[in-house]
Amino acid sequence: DTKLLALLLKPAWVVAGIYVLKSNVPKVRYMLATSEFIQGSKEVAIEVLLKEPGEYSIIPCTFVAGEVGNYNLLIHSDKPVEINQGARKPSGRQNCVNEILKTEKGYAQDLASAVDRFLHPIASQGPSIMSNTDIAAVFSNIVALKDLHRQLSAELENAGASSDPILGPIFLKYVRAA
């Protein structure tokens, strides 16, 4: 048996608590213990007796979804334990941001590929393959689109690297410029 103490240091105004989960098999967890969810205190603690070896998850949680603040989680056990910080699962909003970034980057690459693999080789062959009029009709403003989307993709990528990306103003800038 291993005695585990988890202490969450938090802003006093935040309602928060701690969950302790046990893994039986990969990706299956059951609730082992739950602390009280406390407001008005700067700390929440939970003491748990881990009766068997295995993988456990200690999850600090606010009572209100999306509530943010500065938190510290301190863990103490009476026996040596291995602690791994798990990766955070992206939120629905972050998944949307990631999809926008991926799609825009792919589109910018597709436009660059079309210019490099088709427009330039055809234009360099002269009128033997296509007339200048036909080239203008087929490829119209693809070079301008390529440049615009390369720049848009880069700006979105920079904004997407922040912990709370805001993409709207970037799109508005391009809409207003059009």
C-alpha cells in the first residue's frame, strides 16, 4: 500500500477540487477518490491509499468549465512513485483552430504547387502548348492567390502557436483588404 497526498494550490475565488483515477486496462479508468470542491480557500487536499501497483491519474479540476488561474499541484507519497505529466487533450475550440491551420496551410501549398508544376512550365513553353490568352483564362490570378494564402497561412500559424489563439482579426484584415 502507498499513501498519496495531493495538494492543489489555487486562487481563493476559484472553486476547484481533485480527482484520482485508477487504470485497469489501457484507456479505461475508474474513479478512486474525489476531493471536496472548495471556494474561499487557497488549497484543496486529498489523501488516498493506493492499494495496488499500477497507473493512476491525478486530475485537478475547476468547478466551472473554462475557468483559468494559476495553479500548482504538489504530490507526496510515502513510497517512491513515478510521475508522468500527461498531455492535455485539445479542446473543441483548439481542434477547430488546428483544422483551420491545417486546411489553410494545405491550400497555400496546393496553390504554390499549381504555379510551380503547371503555370511556369506551360508559360515557359510559349504558345506551342497554350496561348497567353488561354493561360490567363485558366490560371487568371493564381499567383496573387498563392502569395495571399502563403502570407495568410504564415499569420495564422503564428497566431495558432499561442496558448489562446485568436484568428478572427487576421481573417477580417484580409476580407477588408479585398
